[in-house]
Amino acid sequence: MALPAKNILSRIAHDLGLSEEDLLKQGMRSFLEQQLRKTNADIFEICGRYGVRNVNEMEQRYKDGSLKESDSWKDLQRLDHLEYKRAQLADLLEAVS
């Protein structure tokens, strides 16, 4: 039989000698840091593929003709989304800290 999340939280906090609030904050911080690392890795992979540092540089390469949109349009959209997600995660991480 599965224990409700509140019971599990209470048990873990008690066993580790932490308050429930501290345990929740540490868990949220750890989760957000993990998500931020994954997002940064995805950004690094796309940027490395096209030799750019960010979405703005990628858009500039479209403008100067050194990058064809037909081959990379989905990656540009994904990179833009990932940069937005990274900013959100950083804000959330700051709020938890």
C-alpha cells in the first residue's frame, strides 16, 4: 500500500533530521538544477551544431545568408524555446534559494 506524499515527506524529513520545509526546498532546488543542466546541454548541442552562441547569432546567420533556414528552422525554434526555458528555470531556482 502506497503512503500519501505528506506521510513520506514527514518520514524522510524526520529520518534525515530536517524540517519538511527544508526538505522540500532542497528537493525543488535539486530538481530545478537538474532541469537547468539538461536544458543547458540541449542548448550547447544545438549551438555547437551551427557554430553559434545563442538564438540571436543563429538569426544573424540567416540574415547574412551563411545558414539556410530550410535545414535548421526547427532547431532555431527549439533553441529559442530552450533559452526561454533556461531563463524561467534560473528565475525559479533563484526564488527557491
